Amino acid sequence: MTRGQRLLRTAGLRLWALRHIPLLAWIRPRVVEDSPERCVIAVPLSRRTRNHLGSMYFGALCAGADAAAALIGLAATRGEASLYSILFKDVKGEFVKRAEGEVYFTCEQGSEIRDLLARARGSGERESLPVRVVATVPRLSGEEPVARFELTLSVKYRGAAAAGASEAEKSARQARPAGR
């Protein structure tokens, strides 16, 4: 992934977060790597993410794990994101040591997440998958984890009903008088 691609993906993530999850935009995540199989998100240790002990606040750690796991799923739904209802229904975190620098969140389950989306589309029912994310501080401790997360990704395909609703909303907007 080139520097330009990373910048574009970071801008896209931040704009999406600003619109949908402003708290995520507040911590200023940065895309380090984004491929169909693997996603790495960096969250800086800053005034916005630091706790009273000088390490990263656990809420910021959880938000970084959320972003890394979600970005693969969102990328897999390109062009069809509105047809899926995607959320995390639970989270487990193991905090191994204090995160005292910029934290990298790595998720390597791209093919499993794409399979989950396909299962949900085929069944029409809500489908779930435990997604693992590992947090590291490469500048201080290399690949040694500072935290491990398991988030249960839950997906439901809304299909034609969602597409029909989108078309109806578009028609309603076009029918409104200007200035309203």
C-alpha cells in the first residue's frame, strides 16, 4: 500500500467515522495497512487518548480494535453497505501491559469476515463471528501484544427491502420543495 493510498484510506475512515461514529473520529485513527485479508489501524497516544497514568485509556483501545475489525467488513461491502446491518454484539478484552505509545491494532480475518457476509446474504438471518484484534506498540515493544480483543461481529443482510427503502427515500427527497 503506497503512502497516497494510506492517506486516502485514512481520510475515508475519518470522514465515515465523523458522520457515523464521531467518537471514533475524535481519537484520530490512521490506516497503516489495508488489504482484503489484513487491516492495521494506528491510534496515537495523545491528550485525546491518554489516561491519568500516561498510557492509552481502555476506551480508546476498544475503539481502535473496533475500527480495525470493522474496516475489513466495510471494505467487503463496498457498493452494498446499506444492504447490511453490521454491529458488534459483545467484546472481550485482555489488557496485557500499559500502552505507552502509538498503538497498532491488527485484524487478520478478512476471508472469514467475507464468508460471514456471504452466509448472512444467503440465509437472510443474522450471522455472527468472533473477530480477533491484537494491539501492539511497535516503537516500544515490537510485536509483543499490549492487549488482545475478541469482538463478536453480527451481520444481517437486509437485501431488497433496504434497497427499496433507499429508492423511496431518494424519491421523497426529490419530491420535496426547494429550501425545505
